[in-house]
Amino acid sequence: MRRLAGLVDPFILLLFGTVLVAVLLPAQGGVADGFSWATKIAVGLIFFLYGARLSTKEAVDGLRHWRLHLAVLLCTFALFPLLGLASAGLVPHVLTPELQTGLLFCCLVPSTIQSSIAFTSIARGNVPAAICAGTYSSLFGVVATPLLAAWLIGGYAGLSATALVEIGCQLLAPFLAGQLLRRWIGGFLTRRRRITSTVDRGAILLVVYTAFSEGMAEGVWGAVTPLRLGALLAVEAVLLAVMLLLTWYGSKRLRFVRQDRVALTFAGSKKSLAAGLPMASVLFGSGAALAVLPLMLFHQMQLVVCAFLARRWGRAAPAEEPEVAHAPAGGQPASAGGGVRG
């Protein structure tokens, strides 16, 4: 029982608790308008902090291992979206159109950074490569996710030229401002990770409460029955299994060494809840509740499955296996180095 509890992210429990509060006590009228403005400010703050903490030096240093990072980007922004598009064949018998749209959006968001690093470390993989892979995915996703959503989701997300400008103001502008100011405030934020983490999570909870309150006002929950929810979980389990198999065995065919295969598998098969939720609130407006539900469920599922794999691979790793910072294109490990970003 204790081991099972360790697999459940406490923040996920807070998220679903916030959903329950929004369902029972949704914001209405002037209060809802206040929450809407607060959410816009919170989203801007999230991406400002995101930009201020993201190390461009690590991204530049990681260019030496470009094959691995390119593979992660292709998995995140090409293979995942293709599988998300294929799920349209499950409508209407398995998934509702709204849930399928949310699943497709889940397939468009960037990879995680922190959990990919943690699982790569437990599995005795290439931790510096996982850091750089997550950094590239996050940098690329700030631009790629809204553009892919405009292209592949289009009308449902209410995207237009005006909406894309608004997205740029809410997401990209704060992110770039954070990057520009990183030289002066990056060290301060790094030393106070607990405070910034609390701000991040508090802002995300605000985003979730506002989105699900708006969803209650719009009556979106009539389409979600227990049967549909079970079907969504089953589809996401298949999606995660397919991506884990493709990244693990595909990296073997590409002749990556074991440590790189571990990093590629964890970074290439996961989706970032922290990046996806704020993006969804901007992209979908009142439809964000159903759009983020698949991402929230997928996030917890990937944590449970990847925690199990990381422990198993860590125990199975050869005792004499060296840790590597970067491996050249030929697949042979180079000298150790690098550090873990939080």
C-alpha cells in the first residue's frame, strides 16, 4: 500500500481535488470574470518563470549530441501528433469528439524536464542528455504547440490570426522576457526553488479551477460518462505503451548506447502537464476543461509506468556501466560530466 502511494503524485491529487471543488462550487458572474483575469496573469507568470529558469547554456552545450535530441523532438512533435490524429478513427464509438480533441492536444504539448531527468537517473541513463532533451522540447514547444494546435485542431480551439497574436502575448512574450532577464534573476530563482515551485503549482491550480468552472457553466460534462472515461484511459494506456516501445526499440535500431536509449525513452514518451495546462487555458477558453482532462490522466499514468520501468532498468544496469554526459554519433559513450537541473 505504501509503495502504491509513492507512485501517486500528490500534486495530481490536488489537481483532481481542485476539479471537484470547481464542479461543486464553480465561479459564477463577477467572480468568474475575476478568476478569468487572474488566470491570464497567472499564465503569463508561469511562462515568465519558465523562461527565467530554463538554461540556454545547457541547450547550447547539448548540441554535440544532436542525434538524440532530434529523435526526442521527432517523437514529441511528429510521432505523438500522428497517433493523436489516428485516434480520430475512434470517434464516436469509443471517444466523443471533445475527448478526442483533448487527446490530440495532449499529443502536441512538450516533453517533461524534471520527471524525465529523475527517471533517467534512477535507471542509470544519460542524465545530462535528458536535461538537454527536455530543455530543447520546452523551448521548441512554446512556439510549436500553439502552431500545431492551430493547424491540426483549428476551429475547435477557436484559433485565428488574432488569437495567435494573443497567444504570443500571453505565452511567448513572458517566456522571452524571462530568458532576457535570466542573467540577473536566474540565480535568485534557482536558490529559491521551493518558492517558485509553489507559485507555479498555485498558478496551475488556478488555471484548472477556472477552466473547470467555465466548463460547468457551459455544461460540457454531459458528454463524459464513466464508460467514456474508462475508454479514454484504455486509449491512453495503448498510446503510452506504443510510444515506450517505439522509443526503446527504435533507439536500439538507431544504435544508441544503453544510457542514451534510457534518456530517449523517458524524454520521448512523456508529456508536460505544467506546460500543457496553461497553454490549454489560452487555446480553448471555455472548452479547456475537456481539453485538459486527457492530459491530466496521461500525466499520472506516465508517472506510474515510468517509475516502475526506471526502477527495473536501474536494477538491471551493469554494475560497471559508466555514466556519460554525451555520446558521439557512432554510439560510443564519451567522458562523464554535466549536472542535474531541477
